Amino acid sequence: MTPLEKLLAARRRWEQDITSKGRADDGRKFVTTSSMEVPALVWAEDPTQSETYMEKLGFPGQYPFTRGVHPSMYRGKWWTMRQFSGFATPEETNKRYRYILEQGGDGLSVAFDLPTLMGRDPDSDWSLGEVGKCGVSIASLEDAEILFRDIPLGKVTTSMTINSPAAIIWAFYIAAAEKQGWKRADLGGTLQNDILKEYIAQKEFIYPPKPSLKLVVDTIEFATREMPKFNPVSISGYHIREAGSTAIQELAFTLADGFAYVEAAIERGLDVDEFAPRLSHFFNSHLDFFEEIGKFRAARRIWAKRMKEKYGAKNDRSLLCRFHTQTAGCSLQAQQPEVNLIRTATEALAAVLGGTQSLHTNSMDETLALPSEKAVTLAMRTQQVLKHEVLASAPIDPLGGSYYVEWMTDKMEDGANQYFDKIDAMGGVVAAIESGFFQRELARAAQVYQSEFDKGERIFVGVNKYVNADEQIDIPILDIAEEDCRKHQVDKLNALRRRRDGKAVQECLDNIKLAAEKDVNLMPHLISGAHAYCTLGEMVDILKEVYSEYEEPVTF
């Protein structure tokens, strides 16, 4: 059989696969604006490409998944519109969540305030000035119950952007769902829980890397055993990119972190095919349209190859690099903020053409404040216009086969592999973190980017070109009254402490400490602590007694 005959046979198998394994089309008519019928997949039938076609591209839903993780992609099911939101008190954020769902949102994505991200209760001296400012304040199960009031957690998937205290916040969520009457196995969603990227980029760590990695594996093991619909880790490149990385660095460092979690879970004794199907990823979609599309396609190919060839995964689902995407917050500008709508729309289009499974579109006012209701609505409408008006007739992987896109995909893969070799030579991700390697790489990339801007070599419309000297901002701005928010949260927390069973609280905290000392899985003990209304700060502090706090070494 010639290479071309093999390729044609593979295409016939894929066409059978799309109906037998893929999601069926939902009845939509796939035609252009001019009513021309659109094929499901456009591909090259050039015999000179046929030998490498299956190795580098394949078909959608088939190894190496360069062209998409599902055979029918958006023809069978749209991406999830998951808008990231959270501010002030749980009561106020609950209202915003119900508004998002009413406006067509498919799932929730929780943004937490800085004290919560750092494991501090709102009455801590360290929390002063930050309660509710950049997300919602959550200190106990009571707050989680309020946050999700009238939202059926067994039916609405929930993503939570939390890392160092992720296991504790997840325990609050699980306990809140159980109080609604749901079983753990009913719950679906994603816990970000990517602590390694915190040391690399975002710096919201509490404990040293090794015990922090142990906590992540606890959640992976617990989800594998009890919560099969939940993604316990979202391996996150978003924050790496926001810290100034290049696209290749974002890709390489994100996947390297993911491989570190896989290796740690295997070392725990888990079979790779037990847990890998529930690992997910989270990428940034920046301004360079084709570079981002190449990055997304390369991520799928790299992940599939490594999972199959190095870790021995046999289940196709273990090979899938499923990912959520958020448009680039660092690309937004305070000047002429309405222009941010255009930036976000372009970034969102790149994410969709790159094959994302869910998407958050940033709001135009996010450089000025947390998003207003009007700005959130426009961000949601951006996705809806893409879905119904721009891409309604699109074939699967419509840019596949473009000389430039395939070249870019290869460049992304080659660059990432070079970084993997460097990281392996250092002894792995944790060793590279402790040596300051990642931090130095990001600093260099950020310096180059800023230098290009300062020299006028990189243009931002309205900032260093096409500037309006007499500009006045006339869009609505959301104002968070932090002092009132903090008082509300502290008063509620004090009332909770007065009425809860103090003896039960202390017993749970003692059990958490003992479990940490014995190095067993902490999740059952944290859930018990949540039900007893132990606070976030109390559970974080008891673990500090075992794990200590981490101080990052100075890196130049």
C-alpha cells in the first residue's frame, strides 16, 4: 500500500470514527453566510505529505490529537463559556453568578481575593486592605454555602482558581455540595491546584515545594477514588505568560509542570490511566494570532506523545490535552479601554481556532477595576458572536494545513522540547524551581518585551501610538468598598466562631495535624474540618506547624 493509499484508508477510518465515537452533530446546518456547504474537515491530499501526515497531524480525535481532542469538535458540542468572576462578599458574588448563568454562561469560575489565595482569614492583620478586592472572600464552609446558594452544584460545573490552599477550599466546596444533598460522585468541575507554577510565576505559595506537591497528589488520588467527574488539577500556563514569558516558555513550563504531577502520582502508586484522563490544562491566548494557534496545537501533540511513549498510557483519554483558555489580561490597556474589546475578540478567536474546550473572555475594564456588569455582559457577547455569527459553519481545525500554522506548530514543539532537556538535566521541575531557573528565564523574556515597547518597536494602540491626549474614561467602574466588605466578613466569622462546636473544631484540627505528620492523604480530614466549620486560616496554620512556610531564595 502506498503512503497515499494508507492516508486515504486512515481518513475513511476517521470518518467512521466521527460517527461511532464522536459526538453527533446537533442538527445545525453547516453553511457559509452565502449558503455554501462546508465540509467537516479540510485536508491536503498531496502524496508528498502523506508519509508524515499521520505522525504529525492525524485526524481530529485521534493520536497525536494535533487537530483536536474530539472527532467532531464544535460540530458536536460548543466550547464551554466559563466567565471568571468573584468579588467582595459571597452574597454579592452569588448574585453575579446567577446573573452570568441567566445571560447564557455554561459554568462558573471562581475568583478568590488575595487573603483567601494566601490562606488568611479576613480578620488577619495580613488581610487588611485586601478583603474582597480582587475576588471573593471565603473563610469557611458558611461562606461557600452562601457563594453557591440556589446554584445546583451537581448540575453546574465549577472551576476554582485556587492553589496553595486548594485542598481546603475544595473541601469547603465538597461540604457545601453535600449539604445541598449531592453525592461527591455527582460533582463536576476543575480545581486549578497547580502549585508548581506559583513558585515559577504567581508567587502565591505557602509551604515549601515538596509538601505542596504532596498536597496536589492527595487531591489527584482523592478525585480518582471518589470524584470521577472532577478535574483535580488545571495545569496552568496562563500565569506564566502573564508574568512575562514567551509563548514557547508558557508551553514548555506548563507541560513540564504537568509531567511532574504525573510522575508524582505514579510514585504514589496510581496507575497513569486511573488519573490522567481527569488532568486538564489552562492556557493564555495572547495577541499574536497564529503563534497562539500553533501553541495550542503543539500542546496537544507534545502531551499525547509524552503520555504514550514515556508514561505508558494506554487509554486514549489519558493522552488528551484538554484545556481552558483565558484571553490575555496583560494585553489589556487602561488607555482607550474600549479598544480592549477588539484585543479580546481576536484572542478569543485564536483560542477557538486552536481548539479550546472552554473559554473566558476578559472584560474591557479589567485594568481599571474588577469588571462591571456591563463589561461582563459585553465579554460574554463576544463569545456568543463568535459562536453563532462568525464560526457557526466552521469546519474542524480550519487552519490545519496552512503552511504558516504548521510551521509555527513545529517551532513551538521544537522549542518546548529544548526546554524539557534543560529541565531534565537540572533534576526536574522542583530542582529547577529551587535553583531559580524558571524565574531567571521569565525575567529575561519580560525585559526583552518591555525594552521593545520602550523603544517603540512594539506598538500598543492608544498607549504609545494613536494616543488621545485629552482622553476621559467614561465607562462604568465597579467600586469595592473594602472596609465595609472586611467588616461584614469579620463580623460573620466572629458569629460563626461563637456558635460552632469548639471541641469538634479542635478535634478536627488535631486530626489534620496528625494526618500530615503521618504523611497520609489529607482530603478526608479537611472535609471533616470543613463540616465542623474550621476556618481556612485555622487549617492552613495547623499545616504550617508540620510543613513550615517557604521563603523564596533571591534570584538575579
